Amino acid sequence: MGTMFQLRVSMECSERVELKKNVERNCPHGEVEAGLLVWDKGFVAKEKFDVVLVADCLFCAHLHSELLHTILELMHAGSKCLVLAPKRKGTLDKFLALLEQRKGELTYSVTQSVTEEFDKKLEAVKKSPFFKPDEHQPYLITISPSIVKAKS
Ligand SMILES: C[S@@+](CC[C@H](N)C(=O)[O-])C[C@H]1O[C@@H](n2cnc3c(N)ncnc32)[C@H](O)[C@@H]1O
């Protein structure tokens, strides 16, 4: 039995054209839909997703509460959010502190291991003289909501 996944991708305006081209090139049958999503405290999700992926988006600590609000808005009670980010100048720890404050609404865990394949590739990358752990060593935060909708 085949399974069809529909994937939604968000991006900032400047990256829109490039990502749209990538999506058209790699998924010509419409399996992937790309659109703009701006983190905002007033954001109201029109639909909820089983999995929310957040790749390298913690670098602006002053936007963490907007980002977290947006993440929680996109989730239903059974969703999972996977956040992958490096420590980068204390920004990961600041986001973890925010998650800790919101523990009534969500549960979370953090690990340095992602998948076996990813970890193996990272070991090779770490040998590069350009590898800076603070900027390049990713951590995986998994967030699940305790309640459907978060208060801001
Ligand atoms: C370091 S990039 C990561 C891009 C991509 N996820 C990746 O891993 O290649 C951080 C992204 O956050 C986006 N961003 C920053 N502030 C944002 C906001 N308020 N709403 C939506 N996206 C934002 C930037 O446009 C950028 O695409």
C-alpha cells in the first residue's frame, strides 16, 4: 500500500523564489506545497500538522516567544515538533529556558543524537578545520503539547 505525504514548507520572502524552484524541480506532482509563514504572536493556524520541523531558527532570541507561539499554533494534541539548532551564542539555552517556563503547556526533551545516519555524517563533518561546535553542532529538541492551544 502506498502512502502519500503532504509536506508544507515555510520560508522568508527572500528565499521564496529559490525554494519554490526547488520544490517544483524535486516534487513535480504537487506532493509538496511551499508558502510563507511569519512567526508572530497573533498567528492563528488555519490547519494543524502532525509534525512541525524547525531547522536552525533559534538564532534570534528576541523572537523566541513568537516562534514558540507559532509552533504551538501549528500543532494538535498528538503532534510533535522537531527543532534542530546549534547552541549558537547561548540562543539554544535561552529557548530551552522558555520551554521550561511553559512546561504546563508542553513537554520537551533535548538530545545531541538525531538519527544514526545523521550522526555518522556529522562525525565526518566534525573533522573539518571549519567545524565550530557552537555554530555547527546541532541539538534536537522534541516538543509535544500538553494542551492543544498555548497561551501567549
Ligand atoms: C538560519 S536560517 C534557516 C533556514 C532553513 N530552515 C535551513 O535550515 O536552511 C533561519 C530562517 O529563519 C527565518 N526567519 C527569521 N525570522 C523570521 C520570522 N519572524 N518569521 C519567519 N521566519 C523567520 C529566516 O528567514 C531564515 O530562513
